[in-house]
Amino acid sequence: MSGIAKVAELAGVSKSTASRALTGAGYVSESTRARVIAAAATIGYVPSTSAVSLATGRTRTIGVVMPYVNRWFFAEVLEGIQEALLEHGLDLTLYDAKPGSAGRRRIFEDFLARKRFDGLIAVGLEPADDELERMRAIDRPLVTVVGEDPSTSVVAIDDDHAVRRATEHLIALGHDSIVFLGGGAGSNWAHVDRRRLDGYLEAMADADLGDHVRHVPSDVSLPGGYAAAVDLLGGARRTPTAIVGVCDEVAIGAIIASRRLGIRVPTDLSVVGIDDHEYAEMFALTTLEQVPRSQGLAAVELLLAHIADPDHAPRQVRLQARLVMRSSTAPPATHETAAVGDMRVQRRRFADE
Amino acid sequence: MSGIAKVAELAGVSKSTASRALTGAGYVSESTRARVIAAAATIGYVPSTSAVSLATGRTRTIGVVMPYVNRWFFAEVLEGIQEALLEHGLDLTLYDAKPGSAGRRRIFEDFLARKRFDGLIAVGLEPADDELERMRAIDRPLVTVVGEDPSTSVVAIDDDHAVRRATEHLIALGHDSIVFLGGGAGSNWAHVDRRRLDGYLEAMADADLGDHVRHVPSDVSLPGGYAAAVDLLGGARRTPTAIVGVCDEVAIGAIIASRRLGIRVPTDLSVVGIDDHEYAEMFALTTLEQVPRSQGLAAVELLLAHIADPDHAPRQVRLQARLVMRSSTAPPATHETAAVGDMRVQRRRFADE
DNA sequence: TTGAAAGCGATACCAC
DNA sequence: GTGGTATCGCTTTCAA
């Protein structure tokens, strides 16, 4: 005999009473409760989670599906989720669903169907239609971080608005030659990135800069931003006076590229990002701050509400991004522009080589 | 009625037979097996994991404990582990045990004791004694990635040897003023970092450079390396001709700092790292390559062996790091050293400001 | 080759 | 307040 039965025996009560005493459900006199708890403590009783799950139908586990864990945003959200779950005593099972991978297929086809969780948090998934279907089919509360679907709860920032503000900041400074850098490389247009591009487009249009609009695609990563910026800034073609990065990683890549090319930031080139990435400070990047960690926390709270009350209506939590001014932006260098432009072409080779 | 009972009914067999047919344990005639499988398919049968766990004692889940998920090495290991587990159809539950956090305490005190996993992988944990004790106490196979303990299985690179090679590479190039950058900031000496420092110390001693030895502590992160390098290289004090970073993040931070200070890499300063970080290429960083993703895979395979055979002897898998030559290292600039040194002092302000 | 029945370790309903 | 017992969904002897 083991488990709760042993505790019961030790305390001289029945299993039912022991269970009630330990879980706090139902009436137990104070004295027996104390005895049961003491008994549990002496044998170091820990309930079997599978038995509990089988009996209650709850797993006390939350599933998290995300396409990357090695990118800043995702890692931060994950840490936020973990922190909140730890607080609530819930386990976190991770499903790393890399776009196009065999693993991802298995996750959607097999793993999710096992329902080893009371609820699911999907972070930046961009699910295909059949994937979305499967997530629906599992009949567990679902909260999305960075998502579209108005029929499920969503936590996200207002991307459109954030980029709009970033762009307007540049325009207010006097820039008109502003490039939107990142996203749309190959066939990969993530919804977020698209939405951010829209924010840029709108801000430009509103300022009558519609024909100055220019999007330069890149991988949405630091090296991706770097590579694209080297092409953009190192080329003989007219270079912009300002860049809006689709996210901080891309923006920072652009700053690094600028430095290597001998282009001074912000004197010759202004750069804004979106995120407030952990490296933003170090590159003095002006950016629109979002706090993915808090988004993770918020997602957990929302999900728990859904679990507690299945009829809880879907909620869209759209956070407002705050402008963090650092020193990667300045007014364009009006007079010297031409001269500097010339110089720049001459030193197309990396500045520190 | 539901679950396997329904499948059994549909196939016109008993639960036992259905179970055998589905799990492949025990004899079932081909024809009945086919019928059972068909029946399962028509109702979309998915076994209840809690019931299976309760009956078999196996959770088909692996626990992963790590102190960070937002650092390159850890994220990569995690992805490697996930990939391997997906392959095997196993779930991954994550325990993010930030040093000193309340969550960490709960993980070790409560979460692990629940044993919701068939085995545990601990990555770079640096557990306190009581924590180690608790991990032992849970009586589940344990594999460590980046660890010490010879009594448990370990997957890691030979850190000492890797840094030794990095240092020797610099020495062979003609450097003698070599700084070891990173680790040991505040009271945080991680074992790995300490071991890496040892490698440096040994290489220096072997080359009779014992009194040129110099360790500059820093946070083990990119901004940490950057900040420390700015101090080190921007100061009036004699600056080294070469730096060994405790890891690539620190090394890259140093490169970024150098560029800002107008110090050319590798002309004025050589830099080597350990890792082959995702950004190493972009900074042309010469480094000792380790592949954390493979370490994650290896850890899983090792763990599964332990689970399959509880008597499997502990194994220490020490991988050899490969030197990846890029262009952050070169012979020291012998003649111009003094002149350059002077210049450097003059332009202590950031080069692009 | 198949079926009946006994667990696995909890919860929860229903008497007492 | 407390105890007996059915139940959750599956695996696994043991007999047939």
C-alpha cells in the first residue's frame, strides 16, 4: 500500500477523509486535518499526478506552442509564462513548432491531440488553416500571443500603431527618405511584420510621403538585418537618411552594418526599432517598447480565467508600446548630405578593414 | 463508455485485446489487430495519457531544468532536446530555474518531487548542494549537459581544452599580451567559466607567459562583454593585443566595443571566442565551435538509454571543440604598436559619435 | 489467441 | 464529519 492510503492509515482515517483533508475539498474537523497533514509530512507524501488527472480530468499543465525559442521575443514570452505558471503551481509543456519541420507536423497531428494540458498558449504561430482547425478541435481553452483571430483571446501590442509612431517620430525629425527594413524575405510574410509594414505605410501616406515609401526585405533576425543593411547602405544607389526596423534585431543589425560602413548613427543615419530588445540599450537604439515577459504573464492569467470559467468571453488585450528615446535618431544632416553621400560611396569597404 | 472500451466494442473484442492490438504488447491475430486499428481510427481514438501513466508508471515525458532559456547556448540545447523528443513521441516539460528566484526554489521543492517525467535533463545548472540532493532523491534517471558530477551522465565539451587551443592559437600568432575576458563578475563564478579560465591559465603558463596573465571579469553576456571591453580598451591603461572571450557573446561584445573605440579587429586587436554563436559569422569571429543542439540530442539519447536500462552505467560524453578560423585574429602589429596605442588613448570617445 | 478481472492512485458521491 | 465504494481509462497477469 502506498500513496494516500498509507497517509490515511497512519492518520487512522479513511482514504476519503485523507483526500478531503489534503485537498481542502469537503468537511474535515480541524483535529483530523492536522493529523492527516502530519502523517503526509512524515512519509513525504506527494500525490500521483496521473492518478489525480485521471480522477479529476485536470492535468495541472499548460501547453505552450511557439515556432522558435531562440529568438528574443519568444524566449522572453516563454520566461514570462513560466514564471506565472510556477506561481500557480502549474507545469509547462513546450511544443517547439518550427515552420515546415517534421516536428511541427507531429505536434499538430499527434501531440496536441493527447490533450496533456488544461489549456494552450500559442505564441506567434502563424498557423496554417489545417493547423488552426486542429487547435480548435482539441477543445481546450486557447490564448494567443501575437495573433489575429478575434474568436480566441489574444495578447499583443498594437503593431500597426507602434510602427506608425516610430515612423512619425522620424518624420517629425525632418526625415523623408525613410526605409522600412525587414520582413517579406522569400515567401515569409509573417502577419505581424505585415501589420508593421502597414503602420509605416500609413504614417508615410499621412505625411504625404507616399512616393518616398520603400521596403527592403530581410530575414527577421540580427544577421538578416545586418546583411540587408550592408546591401542597402553599401550600394551606390541613393541611401536613405532613416530606417525603421521591423524589430530591434533587424534595427540593430542595421546599426552594426552602418558602423562597419563608416556611416555614423545618428548623424548620417537615424534608426528606430520595435521591441526594446535586451541589446537596445547598448546600441543606444530608439525604439517602441514592448514587454514580452508581461505578455506571457497576461496570457497565463487570461488562460486561467478561461479554464476556470469555460464561458468566459474571448478578450483581446492590445498593449500600447511606449516610445523609448535613446540616441539612434536625430534630424537629417541637411547641408552636408551630398558630401557625406559621396564619401560614403568611396568607402564602401568596411570601415575597420 | 468511451476510450478504449468503445474501440473494443466497435471491433467486437475485449478491452484487453484492444489494448494489446493498439500497444503491440502480446499476441493478437493479424485480422483482429486490423479490425481494432480500424475501429480506433473511425472514432479517432487517442489514449488518455493519465490513464496510461497510472497503469504503466511511465509518463512519456522528459523534464528539462535550465537556468535560462534566453541565452544562445541554452536555447539551442533546448531546441535540440525538443527535436529529439518529438522524434520519440515524448513530451517535454520545462523548468526554468533562474538562479536565486522564488520559482527556482519551488521547482526544487515541489515540482520535481511530483515526478511528472521519466527522466530529467539538467542543463548548466550549477546546483547548490541541497538542490543536487533533491535531484538525486527523485529517483529518476538524470543526464547533465555542462556538468561536473562523475556519478551521473554528462554531455559537454572539453572546456579546458577548447580555451587552451584558443589561447595557443593567439600565442602562435605572436601575441603575448592576452586578456581573458568574462566570468567572475561579482560572486558569480560558474564552473564552466572557471574551467575555461583554467584552460587559458594553463596555455599561458605553458608558453612561459605566466606573468602576462590577466583576467577581466564581466557578465557572461553580449552587453556584459561590451561593457567590460569598453572599460578595458578605452582606458588609458595598457591595452592587450588579444582577447580570449569566455564565450562568443562576450567576445562579440568586445568586438563591438572595439569598433566603437576605433580599434581595428584584427589589425589592432585579435579576438577569439568559444561557441560558434549564431552571430559569430557576421562578426567574422574566430572561435572554437561547439554545437549545443547536438548536445541536446545526445543528452536525450543517453537519457533514454538510462530509462530503458536502469543499470546503464553513467557515461561522460566530452565533445571536442573544433577551431573555426575566421578573421578576428592576426599577428600583433609589432612596429606601430606604440603609435597606435597613443592614438587610441586620444580617441577614447566612441568613434562614431 | 482471447477474455475476465485485478490493479494503478487518486476523487467524489452517498450513506451513515 | 467520516467512511465505503464506484469511477476515471488503461495495462497486465492469469485462465481458458
